[in-house]
Amino acid sequence: MFFKNLLQRFFLCGVLLSGVMLSLAACGGEDEPEAPQTNITVSPESVNFKAESSSATVKLSTNHEWSAYSEEEWIHVSPESSVDHNATITISVDKNFVAEKREGSVNIMSGTARASIKVVQEAGDGSEDPNVIKCPLDGYKLVWNDEFDKGNTLSSDWVHEVKSDHWVNNELQNYVNHEIDGKPVTTVSNGTLKINCFKNNGKVYSGRVYAKKSTGWKYAYVEAKIKLPSGKGTWPAFWMMPVNFTSWPHDGEIDIMEEVGYHKDYVSSSLHADGHVHSNGTQVTKEVYCKGAEGEFHVYGMEWTGSYFQFYVDGAKTLYYKNPGTGVRDWPYDAPFYVILNLAWGGDWGGSQGVDESALPATMEVDYVRVFQK
């Protein structure tokens, strides 16, 4: 009896163990089917273009959604992405003005797979691209500009100053960032910025705007094309102040162009620092006659390096100042400065011979501002 019971127990344990093994086999004993591997096929694998702007199509096949892009600015691809597994993409190129062949690629990503389409374009004739803004000085490249040809308001790169009259230099205008009875202090239209100075209910209002105030630029060629207003009392300026300003004149000031209405068509460039400042007559400055500065556009520029300043009016050299190597007292200019455009009214210089209120309203018009760096 004991032996029989023992056999029954052994048989039962065997059945249970077999059931467990079968269950384990059913749960995970066989491999799960693998996801299909992503692959990409493109045809052709390379495209060649003449120097002129043109386009070509490429067939793309994959088993996954995909995206396409190029790291070259002169190569464009459309569409840039799709869930269509069999698609046609269009690759286009800009005209090549450079007298050298150029090469690039369009890169395709689909899941974990990658593919590349080689793009080759023949050399151009060496002519200048009319769409590229070039610096009048060699060795510089455009890093920021505003041509005032996009929209009818200033971009987010600019900020208005807001200050009451007599804030600085005993100037009579109030700087605001809004309209006064429907009159704006700054307008953008027909490709230019207008800074408007006008009188309303006994007060004078005008605009003062800063470009890239929080970052500025350190060493650059800076240029603007400006039409100045006329009339005794006007004081337009194109200048720069330090981003990390603590005190004046210790941190420096760069005046690319200033003019006062009582001295018609005479424009000045100046530098201010502890060692050279107008308050004691030691400022570094030069005034030149610019025929038609009031009422016509002229170009005002400045090259600023760690060694010197060179100012220009219509491409002609004016003020030159060399770093004397005597430290921050005479050279606080190894730091970022930002661009300022404003139209003041009256003040210590603009109003030193009085003001003629019949000159209001007055407008300073700016065609562009450009910053180039090496």
C-alpha cells in the first residue's frame, strides 16, 4: 500500500512538473517575431547641376516615416518629411556665383537607417551675388543687419528708450515707445525707419532706439545710411554705448555720426572716455562737411578693432584714433557695445543757439544699419 501511494505521488508530481514546463514553453519558449529592419533606397544617389539655379527629383523608398535635410544653405529639399514610404523629393540649388565647383548632400533619416544623396554644382562665373551684402572693407562678414524692408514695425532686435525731458544733456524731448494722439515716434515703411520728433500739447516727443542692447558687438565695422532732418534745434545721432554700462565716461562712448541743425551739413564723429571727454574739452573728435547731409541719404561708417578706430563718411576716411596702450582710461573699448539711433531736440549742444519750433515736426530717416565682423 505504501509503495502504491508513493508511485501515485510520484506520478502526480511528474504531471504537475510537465504542466509547468509546458506553460513556460507556451509563455516564452519560442522567439517573438522581430520588427522589420528599416531600410532606405534612393535613386539616383547623386545629382549634378549647372551653375544656374535649378532643381532635380529623386525617388525615395523606405518602410518607415522619413525626413530629409541639407546642412548647406544653397541646397534645398522638398518635402522635408513624410509618412509616404514611396515618395519623390525635389532637390533645388541656388545660383553659384563663385568660380569654384561646390559639393554638398541631402541627408535622409528613416527610423535607425540613414542615406545620403550627393549634390554637385558646377563653378560660377565669379560674379558677385547681388543678394549678398558685402562689407566695403576686406576681411569682414555680415553678422547682423536691418534693412527695414520686412513689415511695418521694428523687429524684436530693437527696444525703445522711455525717458522724460531733461533726462540727459538738458534735451527738451520726451522719449516714448508709443503713439501720442495717433502720432508714432518711430515708423517703418517703404524700406526705411523714420524717427519722428514733434510737438503735442506743449510737449516735444521723439524716438530713441537700441539694437541688440543685451549683447552688442565687440570689434566690428558698423555702417548706416541716413537722411538727416533740418532746422535749428534738431540733434540726430548714430552711436554706440557699452552693454555692461556702469558709469560715464569711464565705460566709453562711440559716436559714429552726430549733427546739430544750426550747423547744417557738418557731421561729427567722436570718442569719449575718462582720458578724453567733451566736458573738459579733451574729447577725440572730428567734424567734416557733408554736402546734402540734411535731406539726402549718406553713409556713415566706423571700423573698430583692438588697435584703432577709423571713421568714414561716404567711404572717405575722417577721424582716426589709435589705441595708445595706456589702459582703460584712454581705451575702454575692449567690450561689447550696442547701436543707438535717436533724434534729440535742443539740449546743451543741439540747442546751444536756441531752437526754432517751426522746424517741427522733423524726421530722421534710416535706410539700413549693418554690422560686419572679421
